[in-house]
Amino acid sequence: MAGSLVQVDTFTVTSAVASVIIGGGSSGSSSTNFAINTDDVYMVALNNVKPATDAVNLNVRFTVSGTADSSSNYDRAFAKLSASSSFSDISSTNQDKLRTSGHNTGTGTSETANGIIYCFNFNNSSEYSFITSEETSFGADTNARGNQGGGVLTVAQATDGIQFLFSSGNIASGTFKLYGLVK
């Protein structure tokens, strides 16, 4: 059906891994072998992503030919919404990854991250690849928080996927789904 989202890649963590690549072609974590290769907008849905290490943040990097770009060219800006305090603005520039989580997620019961990420300009080698993100998490401090904002890789290059990793330790569990738009 035209104008519908169609799932093009998915990966569920069943045993701890250092990172997950969704998309990224043959370097992706799934056996789907899908790379973002059109100028369409793509959407990633994260569900119940849990770290193996307590009090860590979820991060992303974009992949180039399936390999994560770890250059210090990532910039981000988010509004952080908290159930336990007032909102705040957070930003950073020239980082080697984009932090997407609102705060430290942990290993306790219900401490997971969930969210939606939209990917723009990934297949355009003349533009910067960027994302918008809406993420919620229940953290190690037992408070619910969310981030809404975006991030950009300030390098004009084609990118083909997203790597997810925590600031320390492994990803213990979670489901990552990549959707494309049927025209």
C-alpha cells in the first residue's frame, strides 16, 4: 500500500552483544543484508533495549559501507523531559557518537530504553546525514525521562545504517526494527 511503512530489517538481541547495526548491508546484525540505499526517510523503532552494565547511556553512530563512522563529527541537541524534575536542554558538538538516551539506563527491573528515530539524507553523498529522535527510558535512578531532538554527522557522505551501543558494556536485550516508506 502506497504511503505505508514496511519493515526492511530487524534484529532482536537474545544474548549480550557489544553493539547492534541495523541496516548497514552485509555488516548488519541481522541476516537480512539490507543497506539504506535510497533517498527515502527511514524509521528505526527501539523496544526494551537494556544494558548489561548499570548506569549507562544509549548511543548511535552512522555506518558507511557497513562500518560505523567513529569520527568526532557528531553534533546533537535535545530537550530532556523528566518525571522527577524540570525539563532541560542538552547539546554537544564534535563527539564520536550521538547520545540518544535521556539518562543512565541500568540493569534493574524495567530499566529499558524505547524510542523512534527518523533517518534523513542517509543515501545522499552531498549532504549531512541526520536523525530526529524521540526516546523514553526508565533509569538507574528509578525515574522516567525522555529526550526529543536530533543529531547530525557533519560529513557530506552517504551512510547506510545505524550502530547502537551503550557508553560502557554490552547490550543485554532489545529489539531494533528498520522501516522504509512504500511509495
